[in-house]
Amino acid sequence: MRIVFMGTPDFSVPVLTEIIGQGHEVVACYTRAPKPAGRRGLELTRSPVHVTADRFGIPVLTPKTLRNEAEAQAFAAFDADVAVVVAYGLILPQPILEAPAEGCLNLHASLLPRWRGAAPIQRAIMAGDNETGVMVMRMDEGLDTGPVAMAERIAIGDNMTAGELHDALMGVGADLMVRALAALSRGSLQFHAQAENGAVYASKIDKAECRIDWAKPATDVHNHIRGLSPFPGAFFEADFGKGPERVKVLRSALAKGQGEAGSPIGSDLTIACGQGAVRLLDVQRAGKSPMSAEEFLRGAALPPGTRLT
């Protein structure tokens, strides 16, 4: 099949490489424009999809918007059978959605209609969901509202982080999209409308919500930490003798204990919550590499009366 691929981050790459490996003709890759990098912002960093497309010699396009006639005509000129969209990052207007003969297939990292939107992986963990998955849907102008063709479910472990779930779904999703394209080429891919009930919006993660609220129950705090790990990272602030310092928490576990919310319990970086406690396992100080709780405590003792905020 003639395919236009549209994607940007690491999550998109396995889908692209699997499509190529199956012998499909990827006639173009749309991705986000290179971003300034380096201390002075003088270098440009290509997206993972951009790098992969260059490696395979596939033409790359990086428009800032698709909402104009020129871009619609350029897209239609590829005469694609289908567009495959995986975490692209731009809204597709109706002329783009209608250009390929079979429309635009999107791989979405949730069990729709739950967690429509930008951050389905993080939101599923932060909400304490014990299951999620990936779905192949045909896109319409709504936000992840199109009809669904195929789905694959995956369990969310009690201590699984967003990073771990991301990697698990990445492989499952690539396989699912390959199977969907095979069915589409045979004319056997069937779509059904999403359920009208159960829609939940997975809004983009705001930096302001990354601060840990120790007054919440331990389960909520633990889910918050793992849902934001490794990026952007849940954090707390404390004074280790040189003024307030921000520390990211990358891994935690539920623990026993009670105390004033935000106060250490014992000597192993167990912190009291509104109900119960959470033990911090891996943390990261500003400007430092991730470290275990033991390494952290060797360099930043928590004196009696310390309260994390």
C-alpha cells in the first residue's frame, strides 16, 4: 500500500519501521520541525521519526500547520492509499483526513473512549487504572472520536511507571497497526463506533500539577509519582541546609506508617501521606543523575522536623 506516515516521538518509530519491513511503500513522512538544542540553541535536533525516515531515504515534511490550501494540495499529491498517524502533534483538518483513499488510521494509546487526548499513558496510571491498551481508529475531525477497528489490551502493574507502560505499548501498537493494514489491504478491516458513555479526557500534563501533594492518600501519591515518571517527573521541595531544593521522585512503593503529611518516617526515605505512607526508591536532585534513596540520603540527610512540600 502507498502510505503517508505522520508521527514524531520515539513511540511512533516502531510503527514506521514495521510498516517498512512489511513491504509497504512509505511515500512521505510528516513530523514536527527540528527543535533548537544546545546551550545557545544554535543546533537543531530532528525528531526520532525524522531521523528514521532519513535513514530509509523517505521524504520528510515538517509543516507548522496543515490548515491551508497549499499543504492540502501537497498532501493529496502523494496519492496515498492511507495515512498512518501515531503521536504526530498537529491537528489534521478535513481536507487532509479525506485525501487518502482509505482515510487516516490513528494508533491511540488507550482503550477509547477512555483517555481521549494528549496524555493517555500518564493519565491512566495517575488515575490508578489497572488496564489500558492501544487502538487503531479511523480519524475524524473530533478529538479521538473516530470509529475503532482493532484493539489490544495490556495490564498496568501496581508499580509500573509511565515510561515502562509507554515502552510496552510501543511494541504492542506496532504489531497492531501492521495487522490492521494487512486487513485493510484485504478489504476485511471493519470499524465500529465508540461507546457514547465512559469518555474521559487525557489533558496534557501541566508542570504545575507535578508537585506532590502529601496530604492525599498514599495510593494517590504513589500513582501520581509513577504516572509522571520519568518525564516530566513528580517532585517535592525541602531544605537540606542551603535553601529550598527541588527533587524529582522517579520510583516509589506503598509503605506502612503514619505521621504528619510530608514528614519522613524512619531512616529509609519513607514519607507520611494523608493516609498511609510512601517509600521513595529512586530520586533525582537538580542537576544530578537519578539515584537510589540510599545514595540520596548519604548526601542529603533529613534532620528531625523536616517537612517535604
